[in-house]
Amino acid sequence: MPAYVDAVERRLLDDPQLLGDIAEAVGGPFHVLFPERVVRNVTAFQEAFVQAGVDGFVYFGKKANKAACVARACAVSGAGIDVASAGELVAALAQGVRGEDLMITGPAKSADLLWLAARHRALIAVDSLDELELLVGLSIPARIVLRVLPEGSTSRFGLDSEELRQAVEQLRPGGPITLSGFSFHLSGYDAVARSEQAAALVELCLRARAQGHPADTISIGGGFGVDYLDAESWARFRDTVSDNWFHASPPRSGYYPYHFPVPGAAMLTAILTHHGLAERLRDNGIRLAVEPGRALLDRAGSSVFRVQGVKSRTVGAEPYDILTVDGTSLSLSEQWFDSEYLPDPVLWPAHPGHHTPTSVGASTCLESDLLSRRRIPLPRRARVGDLLVYPNTAGYQMDSNESPFHELPLPPKVVLSAGADRLRWRLDAPPR
């Protein structure tokens, strides 16, 4: 199942030397990031707002990737950042994102985080009455949206209808706490559900305005799908997958929808056009905020591992190889949710050979620590010293669950930029 590859990544894979030079220089596993692609993805969302005639704003969901270069790309392209901790807030400011362009999310925020967010004029998504009381007690001006618990949802986040009523009544128009509007988050990737929930929030804004509050913003969160694979490859896998395709036991919890026909900014357009949502926003002077994570990182990075060992195994009468690479499945987060990262890794360098079914294990002592349980049809047999490049891992894959297990260092991030004559690379700024 070959993944779509960004043009910069294609240049990297086709270069006969550069990837090997980077691997030799940094040692161990590493991630490669293409911030120029992040800028393009942000711009696509911004253009969707412009084409719909809607006042909109894009916040990058920072939990999707910790790289400093991604935060800098957001600052350069006029996007904000959605943060949920003081560390994320400081990291965003350090890369040039203005405080007023930050959205503060997450449950039960600490007094320190609320104080810092208010001082920088960030927009705070209040998740509970306790949190609102804590913020009021700080006695400093703050901008907030109230996070709504969608009707019928079992989420632990958000305010139900009675809590919303109490929160709005507690806020005094013209007081230090400004009610800028409302927000919600939905699981899954349903554009219609998001559009209908957004329409409900428009009504909440109008009611809050009648009580004297500005209420000119709604945020619909993230959940914008990413299209990793072509429709034919995804359908073939989904319709014919067998337990025999995997080393040991296969995943049991299901898979991300790796083919997504209306991804990213196109999904935003679908949300805006459903039942005239764009017109309702325009007619009522309401700004729509979105908080994509994975979708702003589509094709913006890959993860690279060096092959340290090769073994042959047999299932039935079918031989296959199992590799050991110099990293862990903590760098491909799906495995730690009993799922699998399905886009095929690329074996580098490219040499002629025969297709070899191959599973990929990690360099730890855990039997279950496998980067790829599925037997991938590599174009040739891997050899010790080869590199295995997992494509499109920037969104939630490359650092969401990484830890220095076995006291192994965390994989560094390499930032790649495309010069007119050649590709250039540098290490990403260290975490602050």
C-alpha cells in the first residue's frame, strides 16, 4: 500500500546519497520534516474560508507534533496554535506565534496555565464550571469560549445545557471575562455532524448576544481526515485482509480510514456548504475557528530507521523476513493502540531484487514491539545497514508516544528545505 509522497520527500528518496549522509550524521532512528508542506496545508484551509466568504481562523493542534519548525511554519503562514499545557504555550510563543493567536484547550486547566494564557490574551476554551470559577478568581481580563458537550455525547469534556446556562449567567457583560463564543469537539470524521453542531452553536451565540455578550466566534475543533492511500489499495486491503498477513497476532481494534476521499481543506468546504452554514456565519458576523492537527501535517514528514538484523521465518509454506530496526514502535503510535500503521515503508537505497514479504520488529526485548506486524511486500530483501522510511508520519505518529524506553535516546528531528539546486537539512530546535 504505497503512500502518497510529497515532492520534497521524493527528491530525498531519489537522491543517491543525502539520506545516508543524514543517517550517518545523526545516528539511530530519526524523523524528517518538511515545513514548507505545513505552510501549503495551512494555506489550503485559509483559501477554503476565503472561497466560502467566511471569516475563519486556523489553529494547529500542537499535540499532533512537537517540532519547533511546525510551530514556526504556523507563525509564518498566519495560523494560530491550539495548546493544552504551559509547555506547549511557551513553545508556541518561542516560535513567533502571538499570544492572541493561541487557543487554550484541555480539561481542568491549572491556575498557572490560565494565568499565563490570560496574560497573553489567548482564547481559552473553558471546559467546566470549576474552571470558570478558577479563572474568575484570578481577577485578570480573559477571553473565553465555552466548550459545549454535544447532545447525546458520552464525552467527559464540555458543559451540558444546564452548566452552559449557569456559565453564561455567571458572566457579566463588559466584565473582565469576555464571552467570545462557544466550541465543541466531535470524534470521527463526519462533515455533516460538524456542520449541524456548528449551526447549533450559531444559535447559542445569538442567545448570548441577546444577554449582552460579544459571542462572535465558534470553534469546531479538529478531526479533518487525511488521505494516505489511493482508493483501490485501501479497498483491496479492507475487503481481503486476513490474519495470515501478519506476524503473530493481527491488530484487533480497527484501522484509521487511510483512504479519505474528501480530506483536509476539502472537508472544511463540505462543512461550510452543508445546509448553508457559510451563509449563516456571514449573516450573523461569526468567525469560524478550526483546530486541525493531522491534516496540517499531511505529507509533511517521515520516520527513518536503520536495519540492524534480518531473520527468515515461515508461515505455512510461505517464507518471509522479519527485520529488527534501531527504533521502537513508540515512534509509530498506532501500534500502541492495538492497531497498525498501514502505509508501506520505503526501503532505501533502491536496488533491483525480488519482492520479499517482511515484518518489522523493534530493538527492544518486548515480543509485541513491532513497527509492522503486516508482512509488507518489500521490493527486495532488506540488508543490515539499509534504511526503512515510513512515509507521512508527521501527524500523531512520530512523537505522540515516544519515550526513552531502554534508555534509548528520542529520535531527533531533521528539517528539510528545498533549495533551487539541492536539498538542505538541519536539526530542529531543541524543546524548550
